[in-house]
Amino acid sequence: METKAFQKIYTKIDNITKATVTVRASDIGIDELATVNGRLAQVVRIDGSEITLQVFSGTEGISTSSEVIFQGEPPKLKVGDDLAGRIFNAYGEPLFGSKEVVGEAREIGGPTINPYKRLQPSEFIPTGIAGIDLNNALVSGQKIPFFADPDQPYNQVMANVALRAKADKIILGGMGITNDDFLYFKNVFENAGALERIVFFVNTTENPPVERLLVPDMALTAAEYFAVDKNEKVLVLLTDMTLYADALAIVSNRMDQIPSKDSMPGSLYSDLAKIYEKAVQLPGGGSITIVAVTTLSGGDITHAVPDNTGYITEGQLFLRKDSDTGKVIVDPFRSLSRLKQLVIGKKTREDHPQVMNAAVRLFADAASAKTKLENGFDLTDYDERTLKFAFDYSNDLLSIDVNIDVTQMLDTAWALFSKYFKKSEVAIKEELVNKYWK
Amino acid sequence: MKTTGRVVGITSNLVTVKVDGAVSQNEICYITLDGVKLMSEVIKVSGDMASVQVFESTRGLKAGCLVEFEGHQLEVTLAPGIMSRIYDGLQNDLQKLDTLFLERGIYNAPIDYDHIWDFTPTANEGDRVVAGDWIGSVKENFLDHKIMVPFKLKGSYKVKSVAAEGRYKVTDTMATLIDDKGVEHIVTMVQKWPVKEAVVAYKEKPRPFKTMETGLRAIDTFNPIAEGGTGFIPGPFGAGKTVLQHAISKQAEADVILIVACGERANEVVETFVEFPELDDPHTGRKLMERTIIVCNTSNMPVAAREASVYAGMAIGEYYRAMGLKVLILADSTSRWAQALREMSNRMEELPGPDGFPMDISAIISSFYARAGYVKLNNGSTGSVTFIGTVSPAGGNLKEPVTESTKKAARCFYALSQARADSKRYPAIDPLESYSKYLEYPEIQNHLNSFFEEGWVENITYAKTLFLRGKEAFEQINILGDDGVPIEYHDRFWKSELIDFVILQQDSFDKIDSNCPVDRQKFMFNAVLDVCRASFTHKDFEDCTQFYKQMINDFRQMNYSEYNSTEYSKYLSDVNELVASRKVTDL
């Protein structure tokens, strides 16, 4: 950070903790940025003339005589068209030797959009993955996370979704991702010739964890620039939100706040909501769609991070390995897209909702048949048929390596229905059965 | 002169102010930052230091900023013109804000002060009146919006004059009242009321004695809610709380619906105000928006205003109740409000109660729910506020403080079960866990038995028992295997499935099935019970399964068909044929 004229400089630090320093100063605003010995810091508490600053990269080596320079403004990002195709660190500074962005500096974490000015999301975002398009269709302006254990290929699926989603801009906020994953994303987008549509904000595991807290706001400020100012369709990818929440917990712990469930701060819900609620369908035609990753520990969704996330986002996508086909599938039971009703059967073929439900119900019957089998009971003829259906359904539709359009997905489902079941067993409205039964 | 102060400390949205005069708890104040005034509320006073929670972002706020105290608590403006509006938690009219973004410090008028209303007087010169009594009325949409003696007036008054029939603005004098000391009081169409205080301008609050139709079989038939009653819907995410609340808000038999979106998703509010102006109220045929008021503080809006939003919703509801109207308030979700209280209590470094919530959370929740109720007004009319809140328990665990506190306060419990949601059995209201305390009220039992038919309450109990026995049979089948149990177990299990699929489950996204009027519910319930009471012969359990699957399919087709249409009758005769083919005797 360069120094500017009229900046206030202080050289006497009173207190130093692992993450914060306290200095006596006046006329300082809350959330204002400063540098402490050249490291970026933010004002988090004011008590009379005592100003507490959170130093993003930690306070190691800071001395009581270190120089504190206040910037007089909150964190900002320079926005402009040449954000596209570049990679930034958590502070919004370009990496890999690229030059500064020319444009207006905007406060990050800005105000909320008036809910009345929002439009109802109504555009279907096809991904080619049937586990998503058929059962959990995505809609522009939606916010949805992948709930996945760390060993699952969520970053690959997310990269596929991003490339097929036909967004004008893709903004990737990487929080605590490994350098390998970062390079993976970079290569995939490069190979697909999509790098020009992409803006990266990266905090890898090599960077201090608290810096991560800036990444989502940076990414969404860039997203709002393209969606609001330029009326573009923007897809924001945030990975991994659990690591973001961990950073929140670190800060709140160092600020002596009473932790709530799972050592997370009591404000976790609001903190996450502020990020996810930036997803919006705008009246000018632009939109921000957020696809995030929340890693789970052993599939536990009752942990505070996935739990609060689930209450905020419009559904969630679960990946799991199907033991019969050996493929990774999008779990039809636990996954949910809350906005799918706005597009399925409307932007897609009329039979979509009923086909989707019938297939999932039959898949559930197969699951109970499987339990029966495991408990050593005889299977009925119907049970046998559901098991065969389940195998094909997993293999031909739920598997993440499927890439077909929605009409093909529906046709495939009808073909499976007629292959294994009687019309009455499928329990779909008669007029649809008459029209589409294969 | 107003009390003023200066900011001395700031942590997030908790600000400490050194004051130069008297301040009161919950008093509203404005902090000036670069010419922008930020609304705040006093939440603690100690010596000359007041802790205030700011209803806006505090970014950039500095020590030394000027604070002006207003001398009153957070109030709502009550007047004709509230109906159909979309407010934030501080009663700003969101439709009237021009900017795309909600800039802080921008407050606007909750009603249109220039609108001209057609007033019809009802009070006469010389009448004795008290707070809440009607002076006259204006037409607001299709409702008679009563102009009342302000709730704040204490004691009784004599009407000196009433405005003649004619066209007036809300600020015009509609009546002049004289108190016992001969002092005159002007009554306009506008009054203000502190949101945290209950409006008690009624004669008595009897126990609820009749039910309110919601069009949902799982509620109306199985666990009905009383008019003026309270209920809550806890459930893990994805269990369908919001869809259920939306269904209730669309179909409920009420004059006024208040939707309080508290700390929830903005897109859900969008859904309401996009759809409601288009959808018809099934009871009056008018557009839903004509009877709906939305108060929204979505999850990304300032946390402190969440609490304000639920109270504002309640106060507006009480205002319409005082006009003799049937009001339904839906709040989604009260957990977010509790969390807002927790965040603030944490910042104030109070000793935490269970799960970090403030110790008095239980008291706050029960005194809030207590504001609902059926009331008899002074003039003999009746009005009601029915309140249904959702609760979002952390991790779906119902043993958390907000759920437990609410359970003590609310009389209907609609527990949404993850297992039902996972198997797509919507609405996921768990028929065994859920209850309606109103079913135990003799006055409600009498009402149900005369409204539906004699023996209705017994039938509900019977159906619930059948359901329970079916579930037990299912467990036996799972343990012993299909062949390991007598065929009656299968029959019993499938009867409970029949109740589940035909009565409890309802497709909120189907045009016809989504709303099931009570006469239709009565017919369906009796039809299903007739089957349940009959005994059938089955060759084997597969035969039994096929039989009931076919029957469920036919019944469901009925649910999807227009009531009493040819289609409906066709499926009904299919059911009857099927029953006749297997029936042995009535049980």
C-alpha cells in the first residue's frame, strides 16, 4: 500500500495480541483500514481513544514502536472491465506481475439490494449433469453450495458447472484452497479458453488464514460491478466456505467473544447470509448466481457451518459414491434446489416435475429393497425391479460424468420406467403417461 | 429539549454513548455520521453511558459523533394505507425507495400522507368513548378500515364533534374528544404505537373456540389451529417450512395476512410480492395482495432490525384486530430474531444462557406469543390475531432453547420431519410428533362436531391411532420380514399409508391439490376412513400391496381433479369398485 498525503501516523502501540494491536488515536472510523508495520489491518473496536486493529497476516514480530498508518477508508476494490482474465490476492492486488486495474475504487461489502427491486429468478441454468438439471435444476440468481466431504471431487464438478453454465463472467473466490487446486482451476479454465471471462481472488493455504475473510466480499464486489453496472450474468464460485467460517472463528476467539455452537461465533448466520444474499436477479438483466463449497466432516450436516448455510442457501447439492455403479453421483435424497419449481416444467418440458418425483420415489423404494436384502429377507418381484432400475438410474442419469440436455434426461427416465415398471407403479398423472410412456 | 450525547465506543453495531441528560430504556436515537442519521435503540443504560444498537451498518462511525435522543420508543405508524405495502423492519416503504441499493440512513414515510380517503362517520356527538373505539371508517381496498380513538389515550372521553361524511387526508381532524378535565383531544386517521407494547384496547380475550381454515389437510383435518390461536413450525432446513407458510398465507381464511420475513432469504419475499398480486384469494376471489402486508428484514439486512420487524408485524396485526378483523400473522423465522438477540447479548458481554442465548429468551418468546388471541371489542364485535411462527432449530435438533421456549408458548406444534422430507412426503408435518392443543378444548370440540359432523373429533383420534398402529406394523415387518408376519400386519401398514398419501400428503405445487377446502377435506377423510374401517381378503402380502397401491393411486388422482368433476367421480367409482372387489365386512 502506498502512503498518501494527510495520513495519520502513530508509532506507539499499547497492546499486542496474536491478531490485534491497540493504539491511541483520534478521529478514526470503525472498519477503517490501516497498515501496521506495512501489514494491512482493520479497525474492529473503538473505545474512546483506544483503537483496536485486527492485523490480517498476524502480529508476529510487530513491536510497540511499529508504525501504524490509518488510511481513512474501509477496504476497497478497483473495478473496471480489465478485472476480467486476472488473478488477485485477498486484498484485491493483482498477482503474477499484472498491472493495477484502472477504474473506480469501490467499498467492498457494500449495502444490500432493496428486496423490492429484485426480480424473481426465472432463468434455467443447464449444466448437462442430470443429477443437477433433472433433480435439482439451478436458476440464475440462486445461491447453492455443494456439501461434500474433503475427498469428493467437488472442485472438478464446480469447474464443469462453471464452464457449461454459459455465464458472461465467472468469479472464483478461493479461500484456503491448496495451491494444487488453484492451479487445477487455472488450467481447466485456460484449456477451455475461458480465462478471459474469469476473475480470480485467491487465498491459498500458503497465505495467512485471516486474510480469507476479505475474499468473498472482494469477489462479490467484482460480481456486482459486472452484474449491476454491465448487466452481465455472473457466476460466483466460492470454495471453501468452511475454511472461511474457520477464519471467522479464529477472529472472534481472539476478540474474546463467547462462542456459540461448534466454537463458531454467534453471528455466523448473519456473516454467511451477508455473502450468500448477494445472489440476485436484477431488473437490468444482470444476475449473480453463487455456487459454493462447504466441506463437511464425515458427512455431518448438523455442524454449525453446513447447518447455518442450509438455512441461508436455496438448497444444497450432495455428492456421494454409489456403491453399485462405483460412480460419484449427485445424491437425489439429500440434494435440493429450492428454486427449481420456478423453471422445471416451465422452461423445461411439462413432464419434468412428475418424472423427477417418480424417479426419486422409485430410487427410494430401491433403497428400502436393499435394506431388506441386507437384513436377509426375500425380495418381491417389485423389489427386484426397483434394484435394476436404481442401477440404471445411477449410471445413466445421476452420475456426474453424464452430459446430456434436459429433454434427453426426461426421455431416458421414461425409457427406464417402461423398461422396469407398470404404468400404475410409476404413479404419474395419466395424461402425461399417455403422452410420454415409451 | 432533546437529550444529546457523543459516541465513545464502537464494536460492530453496538455503540456506547455518553449522554448529557435523561434517557430511557428502548428509546430511539439518531447518530449523525457525515450528515447521515443512523437510527438506533437504547438497550442498556449505566450511569451517563447508554449502550445503543444501531439499525444500520456502522462502517466509518467515529468516537465523538453526535447522538440525538428522540424521547420515544420504536413506534409504528398506524393509518389507512398500510394494506398491501412492503415494509422493512423499521416500517420504511420499500416500494417507494428509488435506489437499487438500500443506502443507510434513508427513511421514508410508511403511508401516503396526500392520499384522500372517503370517510363515513359512525360515532355521534356526545358518545362516551375509550381507546380503540370506532369513530368512523374509510375503504381500504375492500376492507372497512376503522378510524379509532388512539390506543395511547387513557380513560374515557366524550365526543365533542365528528367529521362529516366526506373526503379527507389522514392528518385531517376526524373527531374532537373531551376528557373529564375538559381538555380537548384531536383524533386524526394516524396514530403511533410503540411496537413492544401489546395493544389492549378490547373488552376481553376469551379462549379460542373455533378453527381457522388453511386448506391444508394435515392441519385442518389432523391438527387444526384455532382462530386467535398460536402455532409454530420447527424443522431442519429443506423440510419445507417456507413452502408450508406460503401455502398457509395463500389459502388461510383471514381478512388480513401479515407476512413477517425475519432474517430469511430475500428471494422468498420476492416470490410473495411477485405472485400475490396475481393470485386469487380463494375465499373472496380478490387478489391476495389486497389483503396482505409484508414486513421484511431479510438475512442480509441489519441484524438489529430483525427484532423490530417481528414486533412491527405484531403491532400492525393488533391494529387491524381492533377493527374487528380476522388477522393471521406468519413469521419466518423467529429463530433469526432470537439469534439477533444473542449477537447483541454477546457484544454486551452478558453472561450467556443455554447455547449462548440470553437468559430471558423464554420469557421474551412467550410474552410475544401471548399478544395473539381472539378478542371481544368494546362495541361487541370480535377480532383475532392468529400467529404462526417458524423455528429453525440448529442441526434440526428440537432440544434447543428457541424450540423449547416456543413449545411452551405456542398451542399448535407442527413438527417437520427430516425423514418425511427425505422421502418427499410433503408437507413433512410429522403426524405423530405434531399436536394441536386446541383439539382438547371442549369449545373447539363442540365447534368441530357441529361444523363438520357429529363424531368428527373421535374420527381424528381414530385416524391417528390407525396411523400409529400402521407404523408399528411396519416396524414389525421390517424386523420379521414380509413373510414373517401375518397378512393383517401388511393390511394395517397399508391403511396407514393410505391415510398418509391421501390425507396428510398434499402437493403444494399442484393447482388443484394445493388448496383443499374443508368440505372437500370432510369428504376425503370420510372416504378414507370408510376404507380403513373395512376388512379385506388378500391372497398374500404382494396382493395386499398391489391392492392398496392401486387404491392410493386412484385416491391421489381424485386429489388432483376438480372437486365433483366427471374425472373426480370416475376415480371415486374406481375406488368403490376396487373396495367392493375385496371387501369382506365392515370392522
